[in-house]
Amino acid sequence: MAEACGLLGDGSKAVKIHHLVKAPENSVSSISRRESWDASRPATVYKTPETLPDGTPCTAATVILRTRGCVWWWKSGCTFCGYFNDVRD
């Protein structure tokens, strides 16, 4: 059987994409944040501009507490919201 080659056919051996892309949760900054566990402080706090239903502009605050993560992450490995970057196993 012939061996697979790269997408453009340059003769190099094919490589799976997940071996090429470094997952954000494994970056140096994410690991250091995750390992510096201080349950008395939130993992992340940020503000975003929002608009109320009547059109009034306002600011929304989001606070991510240091927890083990959501049930979807632990059951299926969901990465939809990126919350797993801010929590610790």
C-alpha cells in the first residue's frame, strides 16, 4: 500500500492536524495561571459593552470562579466556551 503524502503532494509524510496545532490550554501562560491556584481569587474577570433590550448601552461584568469546570467538559471534552482554559483539574 502506498504511503500518504502531504496535502500538496510534496512527498513528505502526512501529519495529523492535532499534532501540528498547540492546544491553548497547554500554552505556557495558561499552564502557569492554572497551576497558580488561589481559590480566594477569581480565575478571570472582564467587562464587555452590552445593550439593554430598550437600547440603553451598559457594561456587563463576567467573573469566572476557580472550579473544576462544567459537566459538559468532563463528560465529553466540550471546548465550546474555552472555560477549561481558566480552571484547574
